[in-house]
Amino acid sequence: MTLVVVPVRYPLSQHSRATLKRAIDVAEERDAELTVLHVNLFQNDRDVSRTELKNAVEKEFGRLPRARYVIRSGFMIEETILDEVAAEGADYVVIGRKQAGRWRRMVRQLIDDPDIEGYLRRKLECEVITASP
């Protein structure tokens, strides 16, 4: 089964809603399952629950029958997302433009390669789709 992973912030920001909308469209176009991912940062006091995330998404977009909601904890959002995408064996990951910039900065610290999208594709073995707000 084809899988689309979309990382979002909670509460849903304008950018998260736009990214989620794009991910829903991608999942529908490709007859795929959708994983909505939120990362609780260890250094923050607030832990979002799976139920809170699911309720917020369904309030905005209605019930998504082939969606699952995942909460992970980590120190770095981008690293935790990469781990989840790799563990899930995702076919597509949909990220927002702002998130793409953070990923680029993180990867540039690791490698000297201007082709960040290519690097992510090689490492994740999936297609990275950048959503615009």
C-alpha cells in the first residue's frame, strides 16, 4: 500500500493546514494511506496527544478514513521526522516550504551538497513534495 507522511504543528497553523491539504490531495490522487505526524519536543512543556491531533485535523478537514495519527517525541523535529518517514517506509513525504528550509539547513550541516531534495530522496527512498501556503 502506498503511504504519504505529513508532519504538522499543533495547534494547526496556517502553514500546517496548507501542507495537510496538499498531503490529503496527494493521498487521494495516489490511492494512498496518510500518516499525520506531530513531534513533541523534549525541551517543551506541552505534550500533544494523538486524540488532540486527530480532533484538530478532523475539525478542519472532516473524517479521513485512511489516515492514522502519530505522535513522536524528539530533540530535533527534522531528525525525528526523518526517522519516522524511514521507519514507515513512506512513498511520499509532504512538507511545508518553511520546513523544507529547516531541513536544508540541517542537511547542510551534515553534508556539502546543494541538492537537498536529492539527498532526502536518496536517504529516504521516497518522493519529497513541498507544499506552498
